[in-house]
Amino acid sequence: MPKRFAANSLEQHWLPFTANRDFKQEPRLLAKAEGVYYWNHRGDKLIDASSGLFCCAAGHGRKEIAEAVYKQLLALDYSPHFQVANPLSFEFARRVAELTPAGLDYVFFANSGSEAIDTAMKIALAYHRARGEGQRLRFVSRERAYHGVNFGGTSLSGMMRNREAFGLGLPGVVHMRHTWLPEQRYEKGEPTKGAELADDLQRFVDLYGATTIAACVVEPIAGSTGVLVPPKGYLARLREICDRHGILLVFDEVICGFGRTGKAFGAQSFGVTPDMMTMAKALTNGAQPMGAVAASDKIYNTIVDAAPDQAVEFFHGYTYSAHPAACAAGLAALDIYEKEGLFDRAAAMSPYFLDAVWSLRDLALVTDIRGYGMLAGFDLAPGTRAGMRGMEATKRLFAAGLHMKFTGDSGIVAPPLVAEKKHIDEMIGVLRDVLGKM
């Protein structure tokens, strides 16, 4: 049989969220990682300014996690969680619940943030049905939101490019305005104006009726769109409106979770407790694919108690839910976060980090900077087409020794929480040099 493909061909892999034709002409391959650094396939060193994809809070190459996964695979490589279970998943759920706000004590495991969002949507529908309000089918999200790429999350998302090719999405999803206002430019932390934008939720209540709305789903900080920090009082206002009308409030903590905001979750940083939280990424330090939903005791008990004896209460789950290796990775990651005090470390490093990012304000190409905790975003003046400037910056920064996530023309800086001041300085130095020459 003749060979169809040349050796070392890149052609067969269809990369996600990538300009495939352009990439395969000049690939950017990562071959090794340790601490806050990557190495490409040529052996060149790159500093990681986005924690991989906001995953590796404890840095790369953590041997504790690798050894835990290795031992677990030898002991129990796979077990299903339909009518049977493995002991590790219960310990991991308990440990996660220790970090969530009080009252969010039940953890349902998925395999990604996208799956966690779709799971939370199903839980919301099941909860209202169990309490006799099955007509609550509508979901409220936001413009410029990102909630993963499954059909539920795509329908919730408010980023046009992630939606336009995929039809109408799920029915009954409406979007509040995003929270970025022109007068907030270069404002550090929580903007002082804009809390009234939460009243969009009340407008939907007035338009559609409260008893048609199942849940309001928001990121505490809208991350992937370019780091939109909520105005002071905005999240609390959403909580008040939800409480008034029996609507569930869901926080998508996939990016904010596990220390990125200086506390375990954004919910604690902003002092607002949702009814459910989704998480992924740093849940296992990125070492194994995993997502999860933390639900309130009220939600769990309502759904479980509504079912007959010896009956499945919630008809949902995944083949790889609570995979043993993922649970092992997660437990090892939580041990590192606790032992090294990474959440407190992030809070202490935040002022230095934010000052460093704000030092880029004088660059002609930079039009805005936003940030909170160890998460910051900046906008570049657009080029001939939206997103082209960000694509150019991605390539130039990689060539100069820095990995960073861009969404369109917005760069997102989210260093590993183990980063030291010298690493922050190195990242900002490369950014200043490259962006100053564009």
C-alpha cells in the first residue's frame, strides 16, 4: 500500500481555534515545560504568560501530580461512575467542597469547562422541574461572555465569532449587555461605574416573566473576551434580582477559580455566593482533562428527594466522569495549592503584577488595560481587519520567547501563581519590546 502522508506531516491534525493554513506554514510547537517556562521543538525557551490556557496555576512539570497520576493508573486505570464508583472521587469531591463558598457542597464531575456548563444548565432545568416549575426554561447570559463550545455553552456565549457559523443555538437564551464602558478605560480592579447594567436581568423578568427564567449564568470576570472586571456592586445586584424572582445564579469560574483572583474562587473575592459554580482548568493544574459543577445543598436535595426510591434522580453523566487519574491529579494539585499557599501568594503578588501590566499604558498600540488579581487584559488598536493585530502579536511574541493568549485584538496575561517578580518583569519586558515595534 503506498504511503499517503509524508513523515512528520502536520496536515492531519485539525487544530482548534487556530488559523490552520497559516499555522502549518510556520508552526509554533511546544515540546517541553517546567515551572513558568515552555520550550519549543527547536529548544528555544519561552516564558508562559497565560498559564498554558489559564490551567497551570502551580506552574508546569509538577512531579507530585505526575507521580500521583502514574500510581493511580497502575492501581486503577479506569472505573465507570454509573451505579458504581471509585473511592478517590468521593475524597476529591470533599476537598473541592472545602474550597467552595458555604452551602455549595455537592460536586458533579465532568471533563471540561464546556461540559461543566452544559451540566449546570441541565441541573437548573432538573431543579425547577423537581420543584414543580418545569416551565422555567429560559437562560440569561451576557454579551461578550464565553461559556465553552458545546451547544449549551455556545448558546450562552456572547462572542459573535463563536456563534455565527452554528445556527440559532438553543432556544430561550437571552443576553444582557456586557459590563465594559468607555469611561472605564485603564481603571484598575472593579470599575466604579456600571453596576446598573445588572438591571438588564430585571428587564428580562419584566419582558418574559420571572417564572419562565431558569438561571442567569455569568463569569465573575469575563475572561476570554479580554478580562472584563465586574463593576462594584454588579454581581451583588444580580444576586438580589435572582433571589427576588426564584432564578438560579450560576458563576462560571473556569478561569477565575483556584486562586486567580487571590482567593479560591471569584465568588469569594467579590463576596457573592451563587447557586452553582462551574470549574475546570486549574482544577487539576491542567495535568488531566476535568471539569466540575458545585451545586447548593438546596439544589441537590430538591432533585434527589423528588425521585422515587431506587430510581436515577438525574439522567446525565459522562463515560469519563471522575476518571481516577483526573481525581488523582486534582487531589495532588489541591495539595500543592494548600502547601505552597498559592491563593494567598496570588493576592500578595497582584499589586506588583497589575502595576507591571499598567506600565504598558504608554505604548501607542495599547488602547485599554483591565485587570484584577493575577488576571489582566489589554486591547491593541485594530489593524486592517479585526483580530489581525492580535494574530501578528501572537507570532511575534512567540518568536521573541513569550507565550500568551489573544482573543481577537485583546491580549490576556495570567501568569502561573508560582511566578516571581523577576518573571513578571521578564514577561512585561518582552511585551514592551515587541508591541513597541509593531
